[in-house]
Amino acid sequence: MLRLSAAHARRFLVARHLLAPPRSLPAGAASVLAVVRRLGSLQFDPLEYPGARNHDLVLAARIAGHERGTCDALLYGPPGERRLFEAYNKSLNILPVEDLPYHRVAWAHARARYRTTVLRTHARAVRAILGALAARGPLSSAEVSDSADHLGERVDWWWGPTRAGRALLEALYTTGRVGIARREGNTRWYDLTERLYPPELLAGRVTGAAALRHRLLSRHRGVGLLGGTGATELFVGTGTAGERTRALARLVRDGALVPVEVEGVKGSRHVLAEELPLVRETEAPGPPEARRVALVAPLDPLLWDRRLLRDLFDFDYVWEVYTPAHRRRHGYYALPILYGDRLVGRLEPRMARATGTLHVRLWLEPGFAATEPGFGAALGEAVEAHRRLAGAARVAWPRGKPLARGP
């Protein structure tokens, strides 16, 4: 059992999340793959309010000069060149392509569910969709829904009534029959899975136990100091509580995970055994002048475990995109500000494409002074990096006081 002080745990977490310092990796595909493999996955979200989507915000916090098209090329390139793929893991996630065999197990489970529901009910339409994909290549959900009257009809789906063509494509995607060939804005274009990935990769098979182990390790890669229990969304797709408990015990027994006690954090946590050298390297604090600012994406793995954030960083973060405007304490899309190994505030960037302007608002945590030496310059550097990522021509700060202190 390792025992870490709170300060040591913060230094370790920031370092293992490739944020000490931020934007330290060179631009390019190799760095994108390095980040995805270190964190296990990137969470996909379609909102582009701050000028880039969540996964590109995660990458830009770690890669200097990251460009949004770099990740897309790895996701949607020719079959032999794809190094990333999208699948439901914790949510809709971007994963290393070598993980694909582990997700065949989830596809099989989904087929068992859908065989007696939507895919079986609409078996004739499913055959028509697969035939059209085979004959014509990638199709969007809109094209499929418009191809026949019955595919344009509304059916009950996960979040509510939706067009049958879209629902069937998403069911086929969840069962692994089709994959995402490309995206254009918020529109997905689907194709047959066997045309998107090399046959030798699709031929890979793993056991259910191996898939569960892999998924559980992926969550530990994401959080870095994950406990055996936590919020439900942390463990979606990792089996029942009993299966998880047994798998976790095996991972500790096999030496893949090491139990950790952290000062001020309730319950035992775990660190990946391969990251023990980094635990030792972060025992002593670095020089204050080395501190820089990262704007942390709302679905960044560093933020997944909200309880850990509160206990370790004394930072209570809620992504308020789903909060009614009159109840928001901060902005619609506020990004936590990481300064060194402290979370010191929130910054909301809003990209106005029509004028090429990045509008920003800022809230600082009580007790943190904007005049702290080095902070202003570090914040300016981070905002400038975000401006370049978003493709903005200028940054507009609010009139009057440039800083608004959070409640």
C-alpha cells in the first residue's frame, strides 16, 4: 500500500495526465496517439461552442500547436491508415485502433439485445440498408431515412422519438455491423465495418474476461487514481459491481494495479504499476517559475472523478451546458484553469465565427489572486494557444473588470 500526501498526489496526477507542463508535446499524429494511449480514450462530444470539440481541447492542452484535422485524419483515413476508432466505452469515445478486438465482446452483447428488438422488428429494412452500403459506399443517416417512407417514420429511441433510418444505423453501429466512415459537422457517414479496418484486425478475438480487464484498466488510465467505487458514469460498461470487484482484485494480485492511500481522500485508490517510476519522480515539487496554465476540457479524464477533484484539489466542477441559464454559477461552457498543480478558476471561451472573435469570461476561485507572480503571463499564453486552435483572429475580454470572482 502506497501512501501519498495530497500535494504529492496532485503533482503525480498532473504529470501523468501530460499536463506538467501543458503543451509540452510536439504537434503531429505521433503526439495524438501518445495522448490517447496514455489516457486510454478521449471522450467525444459534438458541441463546438468554444471553437473546438472536447477531444481536440484535450489534445491541445498537451500538444503545442495542435490542429483539429490531425485527429480526424487518424480517425477517418483509409482502412490501412486508421489509428483511432470510435466506440461506446464510458460514453462515445475515441480509442486506439488496437483496442478494437476488445470491443467485439461489447458488439456481441449489443447484438443479443437488439436481435429481439429494433433490428429484428425491422429486419427487412436492415437488409436494405446493408445492401445500399455495400453497393454505394458511405451513407449518412439523413440519406438512409430519406430513401424509403418507412425509414423516415418516427420510432422510440434512446433519448426519444427519432427517424427509423437513424435509429437502425445507430443500432447497427452499436452492434459493430457498421462504423463511422467520416463526419461532416454533426452528420455521421456510415459504412460497413469490414471496409473500414484491415481484416487481420477484425479477425482478432478476446475472451469476455480479457475485455472486462482491458476496459477496467482503461478507466484507471483515464483517472490515474481511481478507486474501487465511484460515480456510476465512471464504470459504465465494466460489468456488474461483483464482476468489477473480482476483476479489480485480480489486477492487484497480478501486479497491474497498486493500492494507494491519499491524504484527505476517502477510501483506497489505485495507481498503474507501470506509473510507479512517475510516482517517485514527483515526490518533490518543481520550481514555482515553471508553472504554466492549461485550459482543461469539460470531459477531460482529469475531471472524470468529481469526488477526487473535490477532495484533492478542493475544486467543485459542474459542466453547466445542461443547466438552465438562470441557475448557472459560471458559463455555459466553462473550462477549469489548471495552474501548475492547482485548479484556480474557470474560463469560458465562445467562438463567434461570423466575426472571427474569441470572446472570453473568467472566474477565479476564492482565495486565489490574479496578481500572483507569473499567472497573468501563463494565462495569456494558454488563451493564445486556444485562439490558434479555434482559428480566431482576435480575443475579446469583457469590458470593465477583466476578472469576475466566482461565488
